[in-house]
Amino acid sequence: MPPPRSGHEETRADLARADRAVAERAEGTGAATSASSASDAAIAAATGRLVELSHAIHAEPELAFEETRSVAKTVAPLIERGFQVDLGVADLPTAFRATYGSGDLTIGLCAEYDALPEIGHACGHNIIAASAVGAGLGLAEVADELGITVIVLGTPAEESGGGKVLMLERGVFDDVAMAMMVHPGPVDIAGARSLALADIGVVFHGREAHASASPELGRNAGDAVTIAQVALGLLRQHIQPGQQLHGIVGDGGVAPNIVPGRAELLYYLRAADSASLDELMRRASACFEAGALATGCTHEIRTLAPTYTELTPDAALLCAYREQIAELGRVPIAPELEARRPLGSTDMGNVTNVIPGIHPVIGIDAGGAVTHQPGFAAASINASADRAVTDGALALARTAIAIARDEVQRDRLLERLVRRQEEVR
């Protein structure tokens, strides 16, 4: 991949080169279908706008459920293309549905745009949003020909808050037959996997007292935190492969001369699947209880955000994506290595456990940085990141076209959608 560029500004020459590169890929070979060619051409024509969108979102990072400017930027090109945009869906002010077409096969493209505290777009969600918009623009060009409905879904709060889980529970995905997105990373991973995640807070309640004059009257909630963390540290030797636990002290007291009457741990528990996560939660809960018991405190465990389930990529969609990303000259890691490279956790896992979907990783040159590092935030607007925007859009759109043209897969998706809708009723 090209080396990272310095600074955040793209020159006109850079955009012109990107335009030409996408146009060359869009021309394809004689094997390309007319639908793919038309979709590719639409994405090529929008390249400059897509790169600008990626950079604009990156320039103003916004946290979970506060992504108002990012939403406005993301829907603008969709509105111009004639998408029907519904804002504030699922009672979430920064969630949206943008719809084009009226075919029976409904294709959902998930756009993320939330950032991380202090380090901004160190997970590259600006690339995710721009590539989803690009794929939507490409598929809109062929929606009537293929008999599809294209829906770009604005999904807030992936980093913390579970926007997709809330949208799924509140019916926003009810008519979606297949769901896709691409996520940037240091390497290409077609069949990306993730871990199930529980986001919890543990509050310990003790009794305040003067730490010098009358400590015997206190019950130290801070000590309860210490004992719980020691127990968790010892537990790590004995947890199952794929299980993880990590966290911080969210509240440790107010002053050195006051015995803390309240303290809080903020923890993520992760596991390879939901059943393993339940088992880890049981064992971790015993550690929290031990801290409270040893110090004479009480405690409560609170779920801070919806639980994320593991990614389960749909085999047919994944196969189609592998073919399309290879045609773009990308070489993902070998399939047998994918399960060894979990991505952390994502609320897209909840979607793929209900709806056939994929969440591949598209590689950018991050100079050795990985997601959630400042260096990755800087890399998310370099030349390789701009290429990832267009390659991601092309691969998603081509994957959707391949599935829509495959009668067996099309029928499978429609039949599964009908069964799911009947179960809801």
C-alpha cells in the first residue's frame, strides 16, 4: 500500500489520481456485468465527494449518540441522489435510514461515524461511513435493473452504546434481507471475527469516615475495588481461551483523608461466543462479590450498554466478497488465520446473528499502528485510507450485485426474511 501522507489535506492532484485509479478499476474486464460496470462508474464519479466526506467526518470527531454533524455530512450526498432519508429512527437522534428503490430484495449498508474519547477516529469510522455511502450510490444506479431496495443505515454509538442493537430491537432492520459494511484495519480480513462483549459497571458501597481520626468507623469501598481487581488478576490464569477481561477504576473516592464510601469499576468482559461470555460473567461476578464481602461493603453490577454478540459472517456473502475484493487487487489473510485475529467486539455481531451479513476488514497503511491508537487515527485520512473508501464501496456494491443476480442466493435470502418476519408477528 502507499505510505502514509503527512497532514490532513488532500491536493487536487491526489484526488485526480484517485479518480483515475477508481475509473480504471471500474472499467474492469470483459467479464464484468453491465450492472457492475454501471455501479462502478457511479462510485468512480463520486470518488472526490466520498474522500471529502471521509475527511470531513474525521476532522470533527463526535462521541456516541452525539454524532449530529457527522449525520448531516453523511446523508447529504444520499439526499442529492434522491434517497428518502428518515432521521432519528428507533428514537435515536443520530440514527437514520436512507432508502432508494422498491425491489423485493432489501440490501442494508451500515454506516458508522462515532469516534473515541480523546483520540478521535482511531477506529476509522470515517472510512466506514464514506464507503457505505459510496456503495449506496453505486447500487442506486442499478436498483431498478436488479429489483433491489438499497438502504444506507446510519448506526450511531458502535464504540459504546450499541446503536445497532437498539435499532435491531426497535424494528429498523425488520425488512433488511442482507446487511454489510467494511471496517478499516492494518490488514485485509474478509471473514472477520469478533468477540462477544459485556459492558458493565460495578459499584461498591461502604461508609465514609475520617481516614485518620476514626478509620474504624469506615467501610472502605476503595479497598473492595482493590480486592476485586486482585481476584480478577488471579482469575486470568484460569479463564478459557478467547475469554478476556479488562477495565479501569471509574471512581476511587474523593479525598485521601476520607474513607471512600463509594467506588466503581468499569469493565469489559469478552469471550469467543455468548455461552462462553455467560460463564465468564459468572466467574467475574464472584470476584466482585469477594471484594464486597472482605471489606464489609455492598455491591451492584450494572449493564452499561447492550451486550454484543460475536460476528457470524454469512458464507455466501463472504464468498462473494472474497471474489470481489480479490478483483480489486487486495489479498486478505488466509481463511484459516481469520479466527485467530478477533477484532475486539462490535454490535454488528448482533445484526449478523439475526440477518445474513458480513463485516470484513479493509486494510490501510497505518505505519505499524493498530486501531484505537493515535497513529491509526492519523492514518485514517492518508492515501491508503482514501483508497480503502473507494475499494470498500466497490467491493460492497459488487458483492450485493453478485448475490442479487444469483437466483439461488436471492431466493434463500428472501425466504429467510419471510420466516424472520413471521416469527416477529
